[in-house]
Amino acid sequence: MSLKDKLPGQLGFGTAPLGNMFRAVPEDEAQATVEAAWNSGVRYFDTAPFYGSGLSEIRLGQALSQYNRDDFVLSTKVGRVILDEVEESARDLGEKSGVFEHGRPNKMLNDYSADATLRSIEDSLKRLQTDRLDIVWIHDIAQDFYGDQWLDYFNQARTGAFKVLTRLREEGVIKAWGLGVNRVEPCELTLDLTEAQPDGFLLAGRYTLLDHERALQRLMDAALAQNVEIVVGGPYSSGILAGGAHFEYQKASPAIISKVEQIKAIAQAFGVSVKAAALQFSLAHPAVAAVIPGASRPGRIAEDVAALSEKIPAAFWQALRDAQLISARAPLPL
């Protein structure tokens, strides 16, 4: 079975914003957002201990506790163990410093060993108020968090988390595992390993309307050839494609803002919403199993659902190609 067979549709909900990403989200708003996703037919929910030091998992678990566990697919991540101790100084989160400054203050331990993987899963089950996980992603073993040390963490995961998750899948405890990363290189490296057989990758921000060239060159065809499918996280490129100000979790640069304005102008000329173009572009690649945009306001969910079914003329995609805003190699939703 492929990852597509394990997911309940092409649209999931990425719950990083529920961990107070960029802002303090009121509790009732967080709960209402999950409920809006459910009422819109979304049945795949992704979270992680990293999102607000467990806050996203706690909120998601509370919101989903009213539903039958057999009716939805749930994924979380390993690699960070949340401690009871409180952080008293600024955290070093690599390129993501400040993203969850409004989250819980609990310390996080970066650990991809076998023991830490099992502990992380056990802790996540408690926060999520559930007895099982469907998919487990190994989180952030990449340059954006660990700089020149990223290969050390990758190798720790290769001898630890990779083996544990493979065993859990074989035992039927989980249905699938893979990497959850913001960079192409760890996925490439994993595909080259003979002992690792992941089911997929949750690749955030690297196969989007705004940023896809490297993934096309280095990953997408190779993943497809090995039947390792991609869940696209961050399809709005940290929000810049959905009217926000962030790209790569930071304030967008003038060059990125200029490119987005060009995309917006062409979209407006053809009467196309940028959200629809973003989601449908990512889903057009045959290696992509689903997209999981995030949201922290209930109204955003209906926009995502509508974006999937919006009719986009072929001439719009051609105009983007003519303006060299999308790769000539990218499959299009024609």
C-alpha cells in the first residue's frame, strides 16, 4: 500500500499554528479551527511536539477527543522530547528562532535515539489523548536546525529512530513512517540508504508554487521511482502565498515579495485565487499524496477546501511559465 492509500484525501490540516506559531492563539479559536476542519471533511491531522513545546498536540488531542478514533488519520513527529523543566533563556532553534516564542516554555531535548523515539511517542500519545498514531515523521534532521552538525543528527536517527519506526510498522503499531523536514537533502540521503525503507516524506516548503526547482531536480522523480510519496507541508510558503508576511518562517525578503506580487498579478488577471493555484500546483506532481496547509482561524479552512475545487484555466499556468515563475519541468494540473 502506498501513502496515498493510507490517507483519507488530498487535503490535511497542519497544526503548527495551534502551537502559537507567530502569535498567541486563544484557546477557543484553536478548538474552533480544528472543529471547522472536521466539519469541512478534513480527516488527516498532523502535529509535532516541537509546535509550542507540546501545545499543538495538547490542543489537537482535546479537539479530536469528541470524535471516533477510527474516523481520522493522525501523524506526529519524533526527535524532540519535551521536558517538565522550563526554559529560562532564549532557545536556539536554528533558522526558526522566535517562531514559537508564544508557545509553552518547556525545555526540549533534541534526541533521535531509539530510546528517545519510544519516549517521544509515549509522551505524544498522552498529550493527544489517543491510544495510537498512524504516521510518525522524524523531525528536522536537516541544515536549517542543526547547521554543519545535521549529518551527526541524521546518523543518530538512522541508527535509532529509523530502526524503531521500521519495527513498529512491521508490528502494525503504526502504519507508516518517514522524515518531516524543510530541506531536500535529508530525503535524498534516505532514499540512497539500503537499510531504510520509509513510506514517505513530509516536505515543508520545498515543493510549492514559490519554491520547487531544487525538489524537482533532486528528489521528486527519485521518490516516485521508489514509491515513496510526499506530503507537502507549508504549501503557502509560511504564509506569503496566503496574504501573510512570512517566508521560510521569517519576514519575507524584497526578492520574494516581488516574486509573489508577480504571481498575484497574473492570478488576478485570470480571476484565480493564489491559494487555489498553490494547492493545485503542489498536488499536480504524481509523487505528492496530500497537502497540509496550516490555519489558526476557522475561516481559513473553508478557503482551503474551496481552493481544491476551483477551476483554473490552462492559460494561467502558461502565463506563469512564460514569466519564468514556475519550472518548465513541473507537472501542471491541466
